[in-house]
Amino acid sequence: MYIFFPNLNPIIFTIGPISAHWYGFMYIISFLFAIWYGKKRSIKNKKKWYKKKIETLLYAIFLGSCIGGRIGYIIFYNFTYFSQNILCVFYIWEGGMSFHGGLIGAIIVMLYFSFKYKKKILEISDFITPLIPFGLGAGRLGNFINSELWGRVSPNFSYAMIFPNSQYQDLETIKKYPQLKPLLDKYGALPRHPSQLYEFFLEGILLFFIIYFFSKKNRPLGSISGLFLICYGIFRILIEFFREPDPQIGLFKNIITMGQILSFPMIIVGLIIMYQSFYKNRL
């Protein structure tokens, strides 16, 4: 017995030509949470600088991650298309963002603040890192409501989900696996892993609590950032085994996805930061 995707309206309400979408609402909630939690952390840790600059810092990081996320998607996932359709670079309402590109954009912003205010970048990143998982989880809920970024076809998985708008991808799938056509004819779409919910749990809930409990005590400089890079990299690599690869890229060597390729360096850098953090702390 498969689970049918609930009839969720991605639009909250519409007033004239303006529509409010759940996906955009998730970003707003995430940003408000980051401001609230960031101020709370600055008070608890007695960091006056962050209390004064938290909103400016978060606005800048949000902007940098959005620009970086868009550029990252263009470079990593669909360069050929955008190089031939330059104006589509600005059609952000059509989707197309990369977490890894957004991470690079956020790091660039933190580097700027580091030089401007004479703060160590790992000090800034350690402060910002606990604010991130909530936004990641909220974003994945937005993906689920939009019925996008669904998982791979899994006819033998009892809790697979039927996503009605996956039909265009299903037609490509049955070209490779014609034995699945009866399922498509019966259900109107092929059963897939609800990978958005997997990501919501791992990248949102679990990662939040891992970072939350780890950061409750005083930790060596950089260790919180390093732990985040390691955990996110591992979780993303695991989830990619269940997530449908981008159709314009597919699998490299029929084994690995672009998301997994981009996540391996995160784990390596995270391990290096963690090692240096605890090694220097012992000296």
C-alpha cells in the first residue's frame, strides 16, 4: 500500500495579483527564528558585539546565501542551460538554488565581517551555525508542500509516496525500466521515497539537536562549525541515495550524485577543523 501525496495547496492566500506561498513563508519563519535565537545566544554567552550586529549580520548572510545559492545552482547543476539563456539567471521564482553555493556565499559574508570587525571567522561561524538547521528543516517542508525534489522510484518500499506532479520524470523512468509501466498506469505516477521528509528529519530536526546540545557547553574555537560540516555532509550523502538526481545531470558513473560530490569536501574540511580545534586546545 503506497501513500498518496496529500492535497496541499502551495499558496497560503491570494490578494489580487499577489500570492503568498508556503515556501516563501518558511524562509520568513526561518529568518525570524534566526534573529530570535541569535539574540538569545548572544545574551547567554555575553557576546555584546553579536547582540548589536546580529540583525545586520543575518541580513547580510541571508543575502549572500541567496546569491551564492543561485550562482552555485547555475555552475554546479545547469551551466549549459543558463549559458544559453542568460536572462533566466534572474528568474529565481522558477526555482533553482544550491545549498553548497549558498554555504560559499555565507562564508564570503562572514569573511567580510571577520576583516571589518577584527573577529576570527570561526568565532562568527560558531555563533551562526546553531541557527542554520531550523532553516534547513523549514525549507525541506516547503519543498514537500510544493511537491518537488521528491525521491527515487521505489516500488518495493511500502511507505513510498505517489507524487502526482512527478509524471514528467516518471515518463523518462519507464523508458529505462519499462516493467514499471503497469504501476504508472494504475496510480498515475510512480511510487517514490518522500526524500524531502528524510531531509527535514536529518538536516532539520536531528542536526538542530546535535548542534544545540554540543554548543550548550564551552567548546574549542571552530569545533561547532566543524561538527556542522561533518554532520551535514554525512546526512546529505545518505539522503542522496534516496533523492531523485537532477535530470539534466543524473548520476556520475551511474553511482554518485552532484550533491554527494559537493558534500565530501564538507566532511574533510569539518574533520580538519575539529582536529585543529581540539588539538590546539590540548596544547
